[in-house]
Amino acid sequence: MNKYYLSALAAFIIWGFISLLLKPMHIYPSMDILFYRVIFSASIMSFILLFVNPKLRKNNLDNFKKLAPKLKKQTAFTTLIGGVLLAFNWFFFIYAMNNISIKAASYAYLICPIITTVLAYLILKEKLSKQQWMAVLISFISCTILAFNHLVDLVYSLIVALSYALYLITQRNNTRLDKFFILSVQLIFAAICLLPMYPFLKTNTSYELSFFIQVLILSVVFTILPLWLNLFALKGINSSTMGILLYINPILNFIAAAVIFNEPTETLQIIGYTAIFISIVIFNWVRIKSMLS
């Protein structure tokens, strides 16, 4: 197992345990957690670009200036809209995990790859095989099953999944600049957008030092570190392998929900989640076979 595969594995395992940090923070408003997560992450990324790796910043700015006007506008728009979608996704993920259920938040990332592929078919005109369409149909049926008595859970899961899927779709062709630089710009832009809104959204919640320590851990351990590991992994393994490893994240969250936080699971939910797992296997069967061979 090479270092790139280990990096990808480590990233998704880290994300799989995010509930251990986020769930105890449910006493704080989701908007506040999001605000400080974005601010802390943007500040750290800015520090890296300014003082740790200024050459990366300079090279990317030079490359951006050399782009044709049309490509320059396209790159700027795609990068900035990515920052908005990322912040939107984080907010609803935090809200779903702390106010709905861990399973609702995890379910979103189970169906996200399939939603992403369907959007790629509709927007980017990428083709799907009959086997993949069968998986999409099973996924749709599972959504219908989960809607019974759990419509709110399903709605939040779909919002989280759709926002991240749109982020992936919009960033798919955003390849003219370094990915670490793009991510840094997106986090900084998200922070700039949130700053003027904060006085109007701020609550009267009092914060102890432990809250800021938790947000710092959230920003470094559960945001920057796994994102960096993902970027590093993509240098040595293909995106198909990354797509398979993505499912480690929600599976670990499901286990945490049942074993650690004792969230109740109904028969219909078990059937719905089982259908999702079946659709995942069908959808990725060719990739799974190639990885096992």
C-alpha cells in the first residue's frame, strides 16, 4: 500500500469520526460553529500562503494573470462560487448532525457520489451505463422508503448531498490553478462573505475557551488536514479509487451513531440504508472488481 493510498485512506477515516467532535458541540448554534470554522480555516490557509509557501501564491497569481480574459473570468467565477457552495454545505451538514441526526448527515455522503454522477450526466453530458442507471433507480427507491416518517431527515440529507455534488460539478473543470491555492481562495472568500453577516446572525450565546479549542481542532484536524491529504493522494492514485474510499466516511459515521450515540434505528431505515449500500455496490461494481483483481 503506497503513501498516496494511505493518505486518501487517512483523510476519509478522519472525516468518518467528525461526529465525535461535532455532536458534543450541539449546544452551540450551527451558524456560530460554521462562522468560526471558516474564519479559523481561512486564517490558517492565509498564513500558509503568505509565510510558509509564498512561492505557491506568487506562481498561481502569475498564472492567473496570463490567462485569456474569458478564461480568467471563468476561473474566478468557478472558484468563488465553489467557496459559497462549500460554506453552504458545511452549514447544513453541521445543522443536520447536531439538530436532526448523525444518520441524516451521513446518509447525505452515501448518496452524494450518485447525485454527482446524475448531475454530471445532466450538466456535463457524461454518459451512464445501464448498470449505473439501475443503481440510481435503487437509490431513488431508498429515498422514497426513508421519506416515510422521516421526511425532514431526508430533506436535509438531500440538501447536504446536493450542495456538495454541485461543488464537485462546478470544480471538475477548474484545473488551471493549483488545487491547494484554489481551496485557500475559496475559504478566504467564504470568510469574507460571512464577516458582514455575522453581526446580524450572532446569538447571545456565551463561549468558553473549550469552544474555541474545539473549533480549532475542527478547522485543523477535520478540515485542512484531510483536504490536504486528499490533494496529496490525487497525485498518485486515480479518482475512481478515491470514489470508492469516499464511502468510508459515512460508514464510520453510521457506526458512531448506533454504537456511541445510541441513535434509534427503525426497520424502514434499515431497509432504506441497505438499498443504498446495494446501489453503491452496483454503481461501482466495475471499479470494485478492478481494485480486487
